[in-house]
Amino acid sequence: MIHQVRTKSLRVIPDERGWLMEVLRRDDEMFIQFGQVYVTAAYPGVVKAWHYHKKQWDHFACVQGMMKLVLYDGRKDSPTCGQFDEFFVGDRNPLLVQIPPLVHHGFKCIGQQQAIVVNCPTEVYVYDDPDEYRADPHDGTIAYDWARKDG
């Protein structure tokens, strides 16, 4: 796994009324600090990538549908520089993925319904000066093929 990336299996607690799933708690060993919580969605087949942050840690969990979350370590001083990690996260695999600063990340909705993702970043989004840097997912800047891999 990419240096400083951590994961946690999420426990779904069902009962006759529905279910509950805790994503991140203040007493969790993965907790750093609270910035904000937001929800984003991607329609089937849509890729939302690449971006990274200089200060912010992200905590991604897919709470509906399925997504392929891909991380790329472009940090020159990292022992895993140049490495990709893929995580299949969502209904069939409830998982929290902690993404450190400077690690490029993005996801693709791989199911038949939209993927709904919750992120609990460590920093508040600053509209006038966002800590967000982007690269096009298809221009080859980061050599990753987002096409489905059959076989």
C-alpha cells in the first residue's frame, strides 16, 4: 500500500428498522482533526479524478453503490513513489480510506447506480484559495487506464 495510506473496514449494524454504519469517530486511531464533511456523487461510468491536496488529509467512504478509488503516489521523497493503489469500495465492501496530502486520488462509479461518497477532510474548503490541485484523468499526465478491466 502507498506510504501513509490507511484503511479501515466499516461495520454495518443492521436491524429490523434499517442499518447504521459509523465512518469516522473522534476516538478512532485514524482521526486527525475535523475540517468538514461533504457528500459527492458520480453517475455510472463517470470518472472524478485526479486531484490532490498540499495540507488536507481525506477520509473517503462510499455509502451507496460501488466505486473504484485509485490513488497515485507522485511524492518524490516517498518510499512508494510511482505506485498506484486500487480500492473497490461501497455496498459490497464498506471501507474507509485515509488519503494523505500530495497523493493524487480519484474514483470511478463502477455500479449500475450512482455512487455516493462521504468525505471527512481534515481542513475546511476555502473558496477563495482552495487546497486542491487537479490533473486530467485521461490526458496521460498520470499513466493510469480508467477503462474496465475484463478477464
